[in-house]
Amino acid sequence: MIIEALLAFTFAAALLVFAVPDKYAPKLAFGLSLVPVVGSLYMWSVFESGGNALTGGDIAFETVASWIELAGYQIQWYVGVDGISLPLVVLTTFLTTLAIVSAWTPIKERQSQFYGLMLFMEANMIGVFTALDFFLWFLFFEAVLIPMYFLIGVWGGPRRKYAAIKFFVYTNIAGLVMFIGFMMLVFSLPVNSFGLPEITQSLAAGELGDFYWLPSETLALVAFVALFVGFAVKVPIVPLHTWLPDAHVEAPTPVSVMLAGVSLKMGTYALLRFNFTMLPDQASYFAIPIAIIAVISVIYGAMLALAQTDLKRIVAYSSVSSMGYVILGLIAFTEFGVGGATFQMIAHGLISGLMFMAVGVIYNATHTRIVSDMSGLADRMPIAVWILVAGAFAYMGLPLMAGFAGEFFIFVGSFGSEFLPYAPIFTALAMFGIVVVAGYLLMAMQQTLFGPFRIETDYEITRAPAHDIAPLVVLLGAIILLGVAPSLFFDMILDATVPILETGGGL
């Protein structure tokens, strides 16, 4: 019942923070957020790998209980984790606590509501990574939109309402497309529940029937496309990415941390769970188009970042590029490809969180993010600046950092893929993206951080306060730890990804 305890406590914590006066909310939210961190780390410490939850493997911390019967279908309270979902639960709780601390400086109004929404969002994100019934999972998946909408729309920048509405409309329509595609599958299977393991195993047994005038083969292809499009908006990948830069630029720093660090991973996690686990044959059919989309996302996202003058937009477009690597690893459908893609979700969550926090610390001091408005900050804010530089090198794939491990696993897995035609070509093209990433990050660092000191504002630039630096140090330590010892998560990830490949013919 630890998952239920984790969810119940986080929801209750959100309500408590909503109710307290503003002056108590920051520290109370931080203290309460530590409990889910401890709970998730306990789950990780006692976890024993047992395969994939959807393909018939052991499900850790499993709970199944009848909930609602609807038109002959049983909706269940069905939760549990495996080696794919547990690292993402740990990432969610870890980043939420650090994001809350990073909010202490910039968030000065409606603090109780802000921190309550942050905890409410955390609870729903945990639900996304632990739910094993489709309706329960969809409830959590869509509920994340509510706090994210208000966090951007109320505490964001000058164009916050536009960015919040655009984010909500894009992701809500995508959710509807995905929902329709999945329900077409369910109604064509001889199952009477929405349990994801039952549906996955029924599809693997070839029990998919016709859906009205659609034969089963066509239905599976249509459902795959609907699911892929729905989740691709959430990731996001080119050309469905246009909501992301606006949302990041207008969102306050802690919200950008959660958006890039966890919310985007909900899309890649769903792609792995639904498209590549449930419908591997259809993934093979669309392998080349998906690989093309992945490579375009890598290079186009990096080129867009190269053209930006706002530090936050640079990091935002970097996320589009990084998610392209995840898609390439998934479509490679090899042990290191899928495992590396899952590990890269964790690595990117930590690195993007660090980058957004560091940019936020600089903005708190300078009140500008425009590259041409500042230079020479290294002398005035040495610790924050050098951590930002370390984060940039992590993005570039510096060895002994988590980003290097994730990208290395993906490239090794994709280069030798037999599932993906022309795999070496796609891998080589994607690797070129690293060069572009290094180019725009080094240019941005050189212009803003080094050289003679200059700032186009009237604010005095001093060292960042300790509570702004502390989460940066912790995040950098986690990035280095996973780069030096990737097996902390990678072993359990591989144990859960290999059964997907065996079912789909990837091994």
C-alpha cells in the first residue's frame, strides 16, 4: 500500500499548504515534499527486478481493487511499478522538492496557492507513472494539465495567459486523439477491463478483432498513429512542439523545471508503454517515418536553439532536441536503444532541471535573460555561473555525467538495430546534433558569463543566496552520480525493457 500512501500524503499535503497563510507555505511545502522523496527512495532500495509490468512480469507494490463497472467493463484501482516506472517516480519526487526550494526567491504572491498546486501536480505525476488501469492512468494524465495551466497562467510572464491557453489546448486535444485511438483497440479486444497488462497480453496473443468497417490490421495502424500523435504533442517532437517554447518562457522557473524535467517524460513514457510495448508490429511498420521525425527533432530543435537570444528559449529548444534522441532509441527497438531511451528520460530530467534553475538564478539577479544584455557574470556570481557551465557540458554529453551515459546507450543501441532500416545513417545524422548543441551552448555561455562585466539593467549583481544555490548543487551531484554509476537505474531499466523486445521480436 506504499503507492496509495504516497499519493494520499501528497494530495493531503497539497490541501494543507493551500490552507495555511502565505508566510508559512514555502517552508511547509518543502518539508512536506521530503516525505514522498523518502518514500520513493525506500521503494527503490527494496525493489527487486522482475521483468515488465505489462508483459506478464512481476509488479512491485501492486494493488488491485474493483472500482467502477461501466457498460460491462471493469474500471479498477490498479497501481504498481516496474524497472521503467520506478526511476520516473523517484525523479518526480526529487525534482519537486528542488523546484519548491527554487521558488523561494521568485514567488512572492499567492504563495499558498502556488505551492499547493506544485504538490497537487506532483501527486498526479506520481499517479501517471504508477497507474496500471487505463482510466485511472488517463485521469492522472489529464489532471496534470490543471495545476500546470494555473501555474503558468497566474504566476507566468507578460504573455502568460496566451502561453497557458496554448499549452492547455494543444495537450488537451492531443489527449482526446489518444483516448479515441486507445478505446478503438479496447472495444475490439475480448477483455472486460481496462487493465494495461490484460490489454497488452491480449494484443500480443493476436486477439484484436475488427472495428466496424476497419479490419484488425488497419485498426492497429490507425490506433498506433492516434496514440503516437497524442503522445508526440506531450513530448513534444517536431512539428508538434510549438507550444513548448512559449510555455517555458512565460512559466516561472520552478514550473519550467517540472515541465521539462517530468511533464515531457509523461509523453515518452506513454509512447514506450502504449505504442512500443502494446503495438510493436505497427512500430516496425512506421519505423522509418518515426526515425526521420526523431532525427529532424534532434537537428531542427538544435538549430532553433542556435537562433535564440533568450537563455530560457535556448534551453527550451534543447529539450525538443533531446527528446528526439529518446524517440530514436525507442524506434531502434534494441536492448540498449530502449533502455538508453528510458535512462535518457531520467538524465534529461535532471539536466534540464539544472539548466532552468541556473538560468532562473541569473534572472533573479539580473532581471533579464537576453544574451546581448549581459556579459562577465562569472566574476559577480561565480558559483551559479560555474554550475550553469557544468550543466551545459552535461547537455553536450560530457563523459562521467548522466547525459553522456544516456546518449551513449542510445547510439550503441540504434547503430546496430535490425528493427530499424538504415539504422547507421539515422544514428550518424542524430550524432551531428551534438555538434550543434555544443555550438549554441558554448556561444551563449561565452557571451553572457565571460569577458568584461556589463549588464543592461540598473540592478546590482551579487552572489546568489544559499537557498538558490543548494538545489543546483544537489542536482549537479545527482547528474555526476548517475554518470559515474548509471547501473543505479540502468540495470532495473534493462530488466523491464528486455521483455518488450522479446514480445515484439526485437531480440
